[in-house]
Amino acid sequence: MEPNPMCTALSAVKVLRLEVGHLFSTLSAGVREEHGEEGREFITEIQNMLTTINQRYREFEQSVMNINIPSGSLMLANSSYLGQESSTDKQNLYSPLVRSHKWTDKVHKYSIIAHSILNANSLKKSLIFTSSFNKRKRPLSTSQNVTPQQMDSFISSMDRLFPDMSFSVSRSLAANTIVQVTLSRMLQATIAFRGLIIEWVVIKGYTESSNSPTDLMTESRYHVFRRITDHAQAATLHFAMPTFHEISVKSFLSWLNSYSTLFTSVCKHCSKHSYDCYPPTWRDFKTCDPYHFECKP
Ligand SMILES: [Zn+2]
């Protein structure tokens, strides 16, 4: 196949620049020992280089002659209107425009690579995956729009998975589900869902009665559970996954389940039950180990 004349010309420029660069670096290095006492060798070397440069220059000229002059104007789409711009500060927009096009191309390329990497590893990042869960076909869609029936079946599967927890579902608005989770005889969590995304969590003591099962505004009257509410809010953000919402809910519930030993476990760091009158209210997101908030790693 005939090489493109433009490519040939560009390679000729490259070769010419290389030769000239070589000449200048030799000149700046000066006469060396191997050039002899009078430096005649040096002059011969420079002359040879100049001859090569002349030759390369002729080749370059020849390759430029072969380039066809494009007929008509080049198609630059909307950027060609930049040439009609009369204000001087806008006339220099062409090169930033080209740079931003290149940048967008790169972003696109990297996002494709990142997407394929994330797709390959997303399931491995979850904390509580069991192989059986991976193999089983996931019954729920990853969208936020889940039907009440799908939500109910998801909650009942969670009920089976966590024997210490009991779940009760109520719906104040059609799409929003509020789930009341009672963990042993320890605490109650009111969780507001939008689709399968946890939007809000309030933790209260087991003995605290609330005015309504959908009450998300009243906080616990105990400092301990108010503190755990804060940790639970942080946990929902930590476990949030952009596409696998049911996995993030499962991870969150698994983390919450570790509070069944709130008043009996000792802090993993200081090995004490109480610090500043608080039990170990923090649970590590990865290991679910108990820590005082002040002792957490
Ligand atoms: Zn501690």
C-alpha cells in the first residue's frame, strides 16, 4: 500500500529534526580526545553531519511536494465559526478547544477501562458475600424502583438470614418503605428506604416506645442509642454501592446485627466494658469488632 504523503512528510520532518538536534549536541560537547590533537576529526565529523542534514532536507522538500493541497476548506464543524470571531480575546480559542477535545477523548478511554475493571471486581468488595449468594441468581433488580412485593420478599429473605432480628414493614407513601428492625432485646432500628436505598436510620432502645412505627424524627432518649444512630448513618454511607443496593442493605444489617452484644462485649482496643460511661458503641465496618468510639482504629 502507498504510504500517505502526509505521514511521509511528517516522518521526514522528524528525521530532519533528529539530525539537527544531533549536530547541536555534538557541537555543544566540543572537541573530544578521540578527535586528535588538532581536532581535524571533529571538523570532518561536523561536515559529515551537515551533508546528512542537507540530504534529509532535500528528502523533506520532496515529500512536501507530494502532498496534495486539500480542495475547499477543511471541515472543522462548529469550530470553524471561531475564525469569524471579531473580538481578539476569543480568536485564540482554537488550541484550547483542541486540547479539551483530546482531554475528553482521554476521559472517555479511561472511563471505559475503569468500568471494565470495576465490573470485574465489584462483587469481591462486599464484606458478607458467601459463595452461595454469589451463585444464586439475584431476584431483585438493581434499580431504585422496586415493587412492594419485591421489597416484601427481600425483607423476608433478610428475616431468614438474621435470626436475632425481627422485621416489620410499613408504608407511609407508596414507593417508600419503612422497616422496623428489632434486634434481640437490645435495640430497635427504624430504617427508611427509597426503593432499596437506605435513606435514614434511627436507633432506639428496645424498651422505648414510639408514637408511630413510621416515626423517623424522634431520636432516642438515651445517649448510647443516639450515638449509635450517628454510627449507623455513617455505616449506610460506608456500605452504599451505586448498583448493588440489596448487597449494601445486607452488609448494613450484618453490621447492625453485631450490636446484639452491645452491653456484654468488651472493647477490642482497651479490653474494658465502659469508657466515659459508654459501652463500646462503635463497630468496625469490616470486622464488626466492638470498640469505644474513642478507641476505634
Ligand atoms: Zn476502648
